[in-house]
Amino acid sequence: MRVAFVLGTTSGGTGRYVLTLVEGLVRRGHRVLVLGPRSVEEQFSYAGAGARFMEVAVADRPHPVNDLRAVLAIRRLTRDADVVHAHGLRAGALAALARPGTLVKRGTAAGPDAVTAPGVVAAPGVVAAPGVVAAPGAAAGPGGSSGTVVESSGADRPGSRGAGRLGKAGGRGRSAPRLVVTLHNALTAGGFVGVVYGVLERLVARGAGRVVVVSPDLGTRMTRLGARDVRAAVVPAPVPRPAERTPQEVRDALDAGERPILLTVARLAQQKGLETLLDVAAGPWEEDRAPEPAAEPAPAPAFAPVPEPVPEPEPEPVPEPEPALAPEPAPAPASESEPEPEPGLGAGAGTRAGGARGAARAPLFVVAGDGPLRAQLQRRIDAERLPVRLLGHRKDVPDLLHAAVALVMPSRWEGQPLTLRESLMTGTPAIASDVGGIPEILGNAGILVTYGDVEGLRRAVRKLLAEPGAAEALAAEAERRGREMPGEDAAVRSVLAVYGGEDPRDD
């Protein structure tokens, strides 16, 4: 099978996921092409995994001229592919536009070669010349009337011949690649960005033969927008490398002292809800509360009356005791010894807790990752003297996970975050927002909190740190849950089923 992947700018989970699929497909004898920005090849080396890489500028923001070039390049380079598998909304929309037979409905003035979005209603005000991608609200061309409906002649359109199956395209009567789009993220912004995002979603829902989603809420939304075949993605959990340092060495390097460590691994961006994390870190915590002053004794009156003397009673005669056996010597006091460790608490768990068991001490919040909000977050941390450390990009995440009591994910939305899977595989529980695909992954190995509920998140942290046995029980469940995470082979078998292809190893 000839598979062409299309992806945009990515530095995280999407790029690693595509690399996993490339490696698995190449091992099974399939021919793989990867189209995307040069930066993704430099970071993930798809060519090194056996694929052919071709640079196509799939930007993360709309740009009419660059988008046109990308559409034409995708159409040309994927002409001989059996399957085009796009990752992300932008890449998926451009791949949908690149399908042969995607053109303006007959009778409009845009011309036969115009590349336009299926189902988008044109409005007056902007002229779309032949071959130019018509943006939402663009006029069909000189003389084009407002309200012109742009449609696709592809076979996947409802009601067309072959609708609902992957394969044939209409219009030109020739075979077209099957289009599969995997959506890795959901919209977390409004305004103009939200409007554009909604148009791209509609384009993918109507243009893709099959849509693969990383969370149930994405699937519900795409079905509502008209997608006919929506499936759940199987995202593999990378096996975390062993920690290179002990938890105590990590604690010492972070100057954590006796404070328990709570770890967040995230890009410092709006989606990750880091403003909520800082609100939680602000407390109050146990040692933030000033001790109550001891009650002072009431002052004696200045001229207290002198009490009259009370006569002592005469002592009664005491009879002599009868002879008795010599009393047994009192037992010697037990020598002081170290307290026995609590059942189920190993040395690792104690080091993770940092001596905070039994009291909701102020934890140290550690954030690994970088991004556009770093300067803004650091200013607030400094101004309010918050117990938060921004570490920047780190390559020692396994070490940090082993030293942390829990992973904290206050995100606005997540699909199937690889960091959460890695955390569970190291036996580290999580306190996370109840959004997207998190509940399905976490199971009972952590505490779910409504997104943006600062007090609820703070209560969850206190429970984990102060309630006897809570951290240990969740850590044991995290380790069990981590063993259930799907592997790379399961992910590759899943996409082959979506493609409708045969695995050569099954012959």
C-alpha cells in the first residue's frame, strides 16, 4: 500500500505519533511518503525511518497564497497514493481541498480550476481568481452573485455514487486517494480564530472519507458537522526510559527541601490552563496560616484580699502493714528506636512525598516545558513569590516523574496526552482536568477536577498530600493502569483497519 502522510508544524505528540506509524508501516512493507514543513523532518527524521520526505509548507495560520501552493503540491505529490492520511485540522483541510474533483459548482463565475471549500457559502466583497483558495465569505469571482454555494464533486459527498466509502472520486471519473484525517486537538479559543476553526472543521467533516479522533467529544462534534465515518484513535504509549537519577538526587537539584513535588509537563500556552496552576499554588497551605497566640493568664487584682488561715486537720494513726512478698522491680523503659515503616510505603514513595505525609504542606510546583506564555507566567511567579519553578524544556522528564508525588494537568482540553500515559507507566498518579480524552486514559489512577475549579484542584492536592495512604493507593493504581496502555503495534494495526488495507504479515 502507498500511504502519504500530511502534517503541519508540530514539536510534540503529533509528530511522534506519525513517526510511530511510519516505522510500523515501513516494517510491514508499505511505501510511505511524508509531506510537511522542513522543521518536522529535522526534528523527527521520517526519512531515517524509511519514508520519503517532501517539503510542503503547511503553516499553522491561514495564508491564501501559501495555502494555495500547499494544496497544489499535495494534489500533485499524492496523485499515486492509495491513502492520504492528514494529521491536524489545518493539514486535513488542505488535504481535503487537494482531492481531485474538488471544484466550484457549475454555473458560478469562479472558473473550472478554482479551488474552493465544499459547502462554504460565498459572500460579496472579495474576488477569488481561478486557482485561488476561496476563503469563507469570498465571492466566487468577477460578476459572481452573493450566496453562491460551493460544493465538492468528490465521491464521499452524501448522495453521490460511492458516498460513504473510501476510494473513487467523481467529476473526473478516475481513482482518487482515500482521505483519512486524524484530529489531535480541539478549539480552545473564540473570536475570529474560532470562526476560522469552525469552517475548517466543516471542511474536514465533509471532505474526509474517515475521521479519526483522539477524544469522544471530538467525535461527537465531527458527527454533528456531517462526518459519516468517525473512529477512535489508538495512540501508543512510548515506553519511558529508566530514570538516571534517584528521586532524592532530583529533589536536591531542585532545592525542594522537605516540600513534596508536583510536576506539570506542558507547552506554556493557553490550552494548558497554567493560570489555574498558579492560582492553586498561591494557597493558602498549612504553613501559610499564622499560629494562634497562646492565651495569657488573667492578671491578678491589684489589691487581692488576704485569705484567712485554715487549720490543718490532725493526722489519723496509720496501722503498720502486714509482711508481704518483695515487690517485683518495675520494667526498664524501652529504648528509643526508629518507627516501623507503614505497610506498603517503600523508600521511593517516602522520597516522593518529601516528608509531607499527614499534613497539607505547601508543595513545590515544577513545570517542565517552554512556550509563548513563559515571560508572563514568570512575572506573576516573581511578583507573588509563588512556589513554582519554570524549568524550560527538559530531557529528564522520567527523572522528574519518579521524584514527583503526582502529575498535575490543569488543561482546558487534552486528547490523549503522551505525558499522562508516561506518568502512569512510571507509577505516578495524576490530578487532571476532566476534559477531552483524559478520563478514559486516567481511569482510577488519579483525581479528576472540573477545568478552572481552583479550589477543587487545591482540595485534590491537599487530599493527596494529607490523607494517609492516598498517594500510595493511587500510585499502585497508576502502575497497574500503565501496564494496560496500548503499544506501537496496536496503533499500526488500528490505522491499517481504518485504511481498509491488508497487513502483509497476516498473509
